[in-house]
Amino acid sequence: MSQLDFNMLPEDCASTICSLTSPEDACRLSMVSSSFRSAAGSDLVWERFLPSDYRDILARTLKPLKFSSKKELFFLFSESILLDGGKQSFALEKSSGRKSFTLSARELSILHGNESNHWCWKSLTESRFAEAAELKTTNRIEIEGKIRTQMLSPNTTYGAHLIMKISSQSFGLDSIPSEISVNVGDNVVTNTACLRPKDETKQQMQSLFCANRMQMLKMRVNEGDERLPVERKDGWMEIHLGEFFSGEVDEEITMSLMEIKGHQFKGGLIIEGIEVRPKN
């Protein structure tokens, strides 16, 4: 079909074609012809790309959003919006329109999280949330977050990620791997993770002076990959806790990290939250 033929398409026909694609494809189609340019910006098309519960999401935003079209609303959502008094953030994937959510530290269950001798809550300029949780000292770490699949995009594989940092005054965080899990109904997938990147020099020193103790501690922990934190573009680090499939049936997802078997005191772990995002 030639450029002239595209221009002869009725706008409602072009809108139908655009609405059957993706947000990314609709933007590309807008460059094909004047008919597609008009159709690809229409509310009819972009309402299809918005989540079916977008009105409920709008009602939960921390600050009212100003927009003049559904396309503009879509791109506002893609930049991450604070919900529920600022305790969650929500975003749409620009290319597909699939949902992501981040549960702030205040939305998580943290063992002794409200006991000032164990954890403190502080405002960090680099965090999207009003508060992050910093571990002062404890010999048991238990962090758990929950989300329901009805909040997410259906028929999508999601990854769960603990967003964290390590303070310059940290101690005791690398003595034994932490146990991580993602629980969907009766299906529990477990693994292990290290709370800080590997320090080869420190590991060599540990192997020289306390290899037997380290090996005994590791034997208490379930076998796993010992996943490492990875750097994010926003300056935080994240640990991949696991993944799950969001199907048509509503289920509760429980995501956790625990270090309760080493019994050594530790501190300096900073938690921003748990992010649940589509797996690419």
C-alpha cells in the first residue's frame, strides 16, 4: 500500500489498526501517514493501552495528575507515580503498557522494624519514598512483602527485586548468605543471596583465618546461587528475589529475604522497598 493509499484510510479504521498494536508500534505508525498520525494520538487508541483499572490508580495518586489526553496520561504513568499516601510507586512499561509496582519499606514487614534500637527510619534524597529503613544492629533479618496478581498485568512473568544499599558503617552482612524466596499459593521457590558484592581480598583473609567457621555457617543455609546485588541506574542496588507468573486467577505473592541462621550481629543495610516488574 502506498503513502497515498494510507492517507485515504478512514480515521476510525486507522484507529482500530493502531489499537491492536502496542504503545511502541502506535508511535511508529504515527509517522506512516496523516491518517495514522491523527489516529495514533486519539483517546480511543491510548485508552486501550492504559490498564483497565487506571481510574482506580488515578484515585490513589499522592498528587493529582494533570493531563489533556489519554496518551499524555499513559506517558505520565510511565515515569513512576506515587500511590497510597506515598507508600507505593506505580509505572507502566513504555513499550508494552505492562504494570510495575514498588512497595516502599513502610509497606514491608520487617522484623523489629519499629524498634529504634534495631532499625531507624530516615529520609534519603536519592529515594522516591519519604522514608527508607536502615538497620542499626540485629542478629536476625526478616523482610517480607506481599502483592496480589490482580494488581498486575495478566499473563505476564514478573521478577521481584529487593532495592537496597549498604552504608559505609556496615558490619556482619557478608558472614553467611541470606535465604530468599517467592511464594505463590503452595508453590515456593527458594534461593540464596549475598547482601554485598564480593570482596576478593576480604574473602581470601576469611579463608585463611576462619574457613572452618564460615563453612559451618554456610551448611546451615539451603543451597542456592548466592546471588549478588547489582547496580541500578538510580544509584541503588537490587537483589533478584525470584520470579512468578501473573495469570488470570488472583493469587497472593509473598516475597522475602531472611538471614536468621548465622546469629552474628550485623548492621548498615538500607532498604528502599521491593520492586515487582515485568521480566524482559
